[in-house]
Amino acid sequence: MAARRSRMSGDFKLRRTLRNIHQSMDNELAPVMRDSAERILSTMKSLIPKDTGAAAAALKVFVSKSGLDAQIGIRGKRDGDRFFYLKFVEYGTKGYTGNKRSGGRSRSTKNKSDGATFYGKYPDIPARPAHPWLRPAKDVNREYVIANIRAAIGRTLSKASKGLSNG
């Protein structure tokens, strides 16, 4: 459930400029990005439905050294495989009626059992409602994050322009 990077038209030039600034001097973007990501992570952990709490504990934050990239959520193949069900929690499921074929025709409903174990092929799976936690965590913190990142970019560009004009 990794987030996608924005692909706006002016985004590439700004990212390249900030990456070049990061190589020559410390920018203020990385600490602000870390703070914003931690804030979103804490909101996610408070909103995610908890049965055992393992999924909430598996949520992590990664911020690149330059501060241009931040990833929040389930990271890594092992945790992605282990917590695959979180997409069903986030979006819900439509359910499944096992004894119906396409067109509404009924299947054979013979009880395939030896008395102790049920070997049925067509279970009825109830629909599960959505319990969104990913999108609301982003939406709640959106204004705060955007304002902080814009201010950090402005300070970094201002510091770089003063440093370049003096040198």
C-alpha cells in the first residue's frame, strides 16, 4: 500500500533543483518531511481497526536522505505478504454466495461431509463493510503537511540563493 509520487508538470524541475541543493548544502526539507510523515503515521495508527494490533505495529515511515521522498505504511515484501488483508479492511468486500452460478442458477447443495469435517466447495462469504484508515489519515493532515513542506522548500531555496550569490 505504498503511496505514489506526484507527477505534476513543474514537479520535475523543482525536484532536480532541490536534489542539487541537497548535494551541496543541508536542506531543511528532510526534517520537515520526517515530522509530517510521523504525524500521518500516528493518525493512521489511531484510525486502523485493531484486532491484535499487529497491523498497526507494522506501519512504518521511510524518508530519503534528501527529503524528497517519503513512504508511509506497510513496507517490505514480508510485511506486504503478511498483511495483504489490509486492502480488504480499507475498501470492504462485496461478499460471495457460493451456491449460485452466473445467471442466478443454483448449484448442487449437497452436504459434502463425513460427519466430522465439512468438505464443501461453495461457502457463503458475507460482505464486509469498508473501514477506511489510509485515505482519512492523509486527508486529516493534508493542510498541515502542505504548509510545512512549502515553508521548508521556501527556506531551503532562500538559503541556497543567498549562499550562491555570496560565493
